[in-house]
Amino acid sequence: MSFLDADERLESRSPQRSQGSADFPRQLNRSQRSVVLLAAAASSACGLATELLLGGLTSYLVGDHALAYGVAVGGFLAAMGVGSYLSQFVAIAPDENFGKNSNKSSHRRNAEEKQSASQEFVQTIIRAFLRVELAMAPAIALMPLGLFTLFVAGGWLWLGLGLSTLFLGILAGMEVPLLTRLLERDSSVKDALAGVLALDYAGALVGAIAFPLILLPWLGMFPAAACLGAIPAIMVVAIARAFRPLVPGARDWGRLGLLIAMGLLVLAPLTVPLGNTLENRLYKAAVIYRETSQYQRIVLTQNEGDTRLFLDGDLQFSTADEYRYHEALTYPVLGAVRSPKRVLLLGAGDGLALREILRWPGVEAITVLELDPAVVELGRSHPTLVRANRRSFDDPRVSVEFGDAFQLVRDLPNTFDVVIADFPDPDRDALAKLYSDGFYRMLRSHLAPEGAMVTQASSPYFAPKAFACVAETLAATGFKTYPYRVDIPSFGPWGFVLATNQAIALNQIEIPIESKFLTPELLPALFALPKDEQWEPGSIQVNRLSHPVLPQYQRDRRWQGY
């Protein structure tokens, strides 16, 4: 006997069993009311978590985080308004129906007719809600995978996101009014609406928190979507069981919901190889490692000895030419300081910049601040990266702290001779704060009087305003700034900004170690910017915490085309 049949004997003896309109209950029982409120919370949690998932997937694929989440979440809320409006056409409340058809001279209605109308009304509402839930279940499960497939196939990703958001939002928007109309049979509209909305908002909070903390890091994007899709189907089972005495055919609805829920849960692990196959087509080399951490998607590819690391789809390095990037990042700033003993390294969890710093004579201690432990673990354990970074994390001079650098820097107890910032490109507000004047002021307070810092600053050719903005922001904090650039085959032209408390002579920077790329003659030439990569002082805004302009500068047309 299935659990859908568990209460069959009890229901056959229950006074609520619908043997005719006269036996139809005037109010929902406690268990029916509870399952309705639970359905409101579950639906809201699943809907919002799915939209966050769609927004995260789109931003991962195209990089425009603000627009992706704006379309996903904003479009979802707008579509919910459309769904709420459409819900009024599902069923007409019995009082309204009788008000239209009753005799004007008569103020009493036949009790049996009222009971029959009430029964029909409740059954219509329940069936409509079950249909909405059953439509949401496969949509939630398959939309992210479908959107990913559309992108890989070269389709219109933004159109797909918009249509997916519209469809899901309309369905979600119909649910709250339907449940409210069902509950207002027991209480006033005010109480019914308050109960449903309270659980709806609570469910939204659960979904918003569960997505980044549990679903994405524990399950992965596509299995999480399949599991989320199973929840509305499970609610169909619960509602069908609770309302079986009132709704003919509820048992069949419950069986269908159970079948869909089981199918989606079985589908969840199968989406992993399918998603991996699709993801492989995004890269021009074989994927040898992939992981979704709490913070980002980590992918390693390999092609004839060239290993590349991608974070959220953005290339971080190629082992074929990464030495150019990391020598250019570390050597000028280390050479600008007479005796660089204590070094602060921000980001760079792959260990490659750390490798170059450890080679520099006189370095006694290096503090690494990295957001994602998964990246450091990869740098410590993956054979290819271990060979590339020469086991830099095993050096006793290195200490690693995990967390948001913006928070960790303010609590640092030490002063450093050199600060090296190797953060991802500032294409969203969450990263722009690490290139802000407020953050640079905090770094300057931890920099020795004769110290120096450097930061990567995007591409001076493909994102010239972003490059200029980093330099202008550092200058606004009181630093002497020296922007420079280097050509890296896998990246193209790439920019850095060297900043010091005191003016330095660039032609006096020396490299006391054997290098693969930089030479004494080449190093000062890096600071000679081509004319089309220069800017007029004051023509670029400073990137501030209160006004993060850098992501806008980063989204340059040249960059998008590149």
C-alpha cells in the first residue's frame, strides 16, 4: 500500500468525505491549511532560487553580472504581477456568482446551491494550483540546462533568459492569489493574504540563502535545478493527499506528482555528464578538471602541454606564457623596493605569482589573502599546477588566510614592504570594491613608507577606460602611479599599475634574478604607453565605494568583441 492510500479507510469514514454537496465542509481542516501555507513557502523558495540560478548561469556565460541578475530577478518579479492578474480568471467565488444570478427581491439563497457552488469553487482552485505546480516542476528542472544548450549552440541567450523568466514568473505569480482565495473561505481576506504572503516571503528568503550556500556548492548547477524542480511535484503529492476528500481525482494528481518528482530526482545525477559534455564545447581543449566551489566555477583545460585555468569562464592563465604575466606583475614592484622582506599577496591562489616572489632575494615572509579555498587546494594538489608553481605553497615563508580581502585587509596587524593585488577583472560591483579608493587607502595604511604596490588593471587596449580608472583611483589616494603594459599571447595587451609612496626612477629598477621574459632594457620600456592607450588626466572618474564606475568602464565594446 502506497502512502497515498494510507488514509483511505479513515477518509471513507470521515464526515468531510464528499458524498454530495450537503456533506462538503465549510472550512479547511488544520492539515489542509498547513499544507497550503507550506506550498506557498516552497513555491517561493524554488522560484527565487531558480532565478538566481538562471542569473548566475547567464553571468557565467556572458560575464555581464548586473544585467544577468537584473533580467532574471527583475523579470521574474514583473512576470509574477502578470500571473497574479491572470489568476482572477481561474474561478469565480461562489458569493460573486450568486450575487449575479440571484433574484433582486430575494435575499436568501438556497443552502444546497450555495454548498454546491462552494464545492465547485474549491475544486477548481485546487486543480488550477496543481496544474501550476506540475507545470513549474519540469520547467525549473530543465530551464538552466536548456539555456546552457542554447548558448553552446550559438542561440540568443538573452531571449532565452527573458522567455524562461517570463514563463516561470507567470506561473509563480498565479499561486499566491489562488491560495489566498482558497484560505479566505476560513477567514477574512486580510488574514488569508497575511498568512500566504508571510510564508511566501519566508520561502523567498530560504531560497535566496540556500542557493549560494547549499545548492550550488553541494549539488552543482544542473543537479540543483533538477532537485528544485522535484519540490513542486512533491507539493502536488502533499496537496492531493490533504484534499482527497474534497477533490475527485486527487489520487491521480498525487500519483502524477510522485511520478514527476521521482523522475526529476533520477534525472539530477544524469545532468552532470550532460552538462559536462556541453561545457566541453565551450573550450578549445580537453577539460581535465572542473569544480563548482562556493564562489565560482573552476575549470582546467589541457591541449598538447598547454594547461589553462578558467574561473567563471574567464581565462586566468596559460602555462604556455604565464611567466610573462607573472614576471610583469611581480618584478617591477619588487625591484622598486630596496629591501622587500615582507610581502602581501592578494588573490593569486594558483601559486604562480607566489613562485616568482619566493625567488626574489631577501624575502622573509609572504601573506596570501585568497577568497576561495578551492583554488588554493587546486594549486597545492593538482600535478600540473604543482609543477608550474614549484610547490610554492609548501615554502615555510608562506602563510595563507581565506576570506574577502576587503574585510581581511583592515584587520591586518602588520606593515608590508610590497603589496601585490592579482584580483579578477572588475566586471561587477562585488569586485569593483577591490579597485576602489577606499580599499586602496586601507592598503596604503599597511604599506611601509618606502614600500610599493601593484595591481593588475585589465587590458589597456580592449578596456582602456578601465585601465585608466585604476590608475586614476590609485593617484586619488595619494600614490605616485606608474601604469605599464605587456603583451601576453593568450591574453593580448595587458595592463598593470605600479604605485609608490615616494617617487622612483624607473630606469633604476633592477632584476637580481634569472628571468625568462623581462630584461633590464625591456623593463623601463613597459612604462611607455602607446598613444591610443593614453588618456587625458581628469577625463576618467575615480572608482569609489559609493559610486563604482569601474564595471561600466570594463564593459567596453572592444572588450565585448574580443
